Amino acid sequence: MVRFTTRELSKRTFGDFERFFATVHGCACTLYFFGRHLSPIAGSAKQKAAGLGSTPDRSAKHFPHRDLMRARELAAVKELVDRGDARGILVYADGEPVGWCHFGRVDELPVHSEESDPTKIYARHADTDWVINCFTTRMDFRHQGVAGRALKAAVAVIKKHGGGWIEAVPLAYAHHDPMLGKLRRTYRWRSPQVAEYLRDNWPSKQVPGIGRVSPCQNSPKTMGHIGNLSMFEKAGFEPTQRDDLRSTDSPYHRGDFIVMRLKV
């Protein structure tokens, strides 16, 4: 069996953070550090290629703009780590970084920067002290409890740093339906065929204190990066409300997110 361990993000572990995000598709959590993605290079694809000196080559897995953005993201996070303004948990499998969890104090996020969105809202409750925002797991280690291990470690670190109310907004639950994807590719996302299929076939379940909730469409390659309700329940969190900011009951796109809280 794989032995999972965890460490906090720091100057000592930033090299592991960098190595991890070099192997996964992600924004190195700049979305949650700054409240938005970093600004991309302006211009058309042709203009970007000219500026970068090369064009994308899918067969060789060469994507110059994506590589540049990843380098910028990692440099931005390194600056935060050097200043002591970044929090997170790395999960290791026999010493190799395979998972990540971002968390932080509500009054520290978004981190102040020219790239930050100061209007970003992280907590739904006024008395929330900490938020847990993101989980990323290397694809070959998914469905092995990596995110749950990261969540447990994040809660322990928060408790060590004074504790308080912790909040997260995971998806109610995930549901993979290949037929829905096929209909969207065939008829468009916003089509009568998609709306009819969702109306007649999309599942739901009852969550005590919340009511009936709908799942979010996920595939093995597009797992939700904010966790799911059951994972947080196992860690002691309790649901407080359906999150109206993220949830949708659109006839073309269904999915509920639940505000979860724990006091430590």
C-alpha cells in the first residue's frame, strides 16, 4: 500500500509544489491566492506565437503560451511563499508530491497584488475565519483518498494556528453521464435536446437540512477541484445551506454546491 504523508507549503517545500504543478493541469492555485487567474498575454493566437517565437504543436505536447503561463504562476506563488503569504498542504506518496490543498484566513485572501481581485468573496458566513478552497490530485493517484488526507491535514494546521470557523463550498456530489456529453457535442449545450434529457434523467438526492440537491457533471478526467460534500462530512463538517452563488438549476446545466462548516 502507498504511504501518504503531508507537509505545509513553505520555502522548504516550494520545490515540491513546483514539481507537482509541472505534472498536473492547473493554475498553481493563483485563482485562489489572487481571486482570479493571472492576466494572459494579449493578442490573437498568431500574435502570441510570434511573440513567443513558436507555435503550438499538440503532437509534441508543445504549448508555448501555456508553458509561459505556468512559469508565471509558479513565480507568483514563489513570491508569496517568500513573503509568508501563502498557505497550503502538499500530499506525498512515498516521498513524491501527488496532491495539493489550498486554504487560508478570510482576512488574508485575496492576497494583495496588482493581479488580485479585491471584490472576490470567499466566505458565505460573516463569522467565518478560514476557508478551504481547492484540491488537486495527480491523475494516477485519484480515488485513493489523497484529497481527504489533505483536508484532514489542513484542519489540523488551522487548529494549530488558533482555529475558529472553517468554511468550504464543495459540490453536492458528482455524477458522470456519457450521454449528456454526447448530446452537448451533437446539439450544443443550450439545446432543447439537452434540456429535455436533464429534465427527465438527471438524478437528485435528499440532504438533511438542505433539501433535494442535484449532482455536478464530472468525468474521470474532470474531477471537481473543490471536493464533495461526503468528503467534508467525514471530516466533521456540517452543511448549512445551498450555495446560490455557485449552484445552478438552469434547464441546460444542473449542479448544486453546499456550504459546509466546522469549528475547531
